[in-house]
Amino acid sequence: MNPKKMQAMMKQLGVEQQELDAERVVVELRDGGKLVVEEPSVAKVAMGGAESLQVSGRFVEESGGASEEDVKMVMEKTGKGEEEVRKVLENMDLAEAIVELS
């Protein structure tokens, strides 16, 4: 079916769809891991007063670890390099890492 006709039919049904120009989609999981969608195709769909996102692409799961903000903070407080900071943060929390590296 012609995409323009499909979009017109969806609009008649009260469904609006907008393509978003996304580079990467990251879903932060409760266990600290991340689900990353590389080269995603993302559509914002509005229907019946509710909005949702449709995401497709290549999914990659990343294990939990220190956030970028935590790594930067420890680096600033201790003057240590990123690799060393990440290694220490694997085994302890933020405050312990700062004390350990100071």
C-alpha cells in the first residue's frame, strides 16, 4: 500500500504518527543494565489521547556498571584516569571509590 494513503487512513482513524530522527535509543533497566538500540527507526504514535513510541533496530544489551556521571565525578574528585576509575567502580560504590582512589 502507498505510504501516503496509509498515513491518510490512519489520520482518519485518529492515529497520528511522526518519525523521529534518532541516533540511538537507550533503555535503562532496573538491574543497572542497559538495552541499546543502534541505528533505530523511531516513530511517535498518538492515538486516543495517549502517546507511545515504536522502536525498531539492532538491540544490544549492556551489563550494569558505573554511569558516565559517576565516572566523571570520581575522576574530578580524585584526579585519576577513566580506566582506573571504572575498574574500581566495578567493585564498590561511589563514595568508597573516591576514598579508595584519594
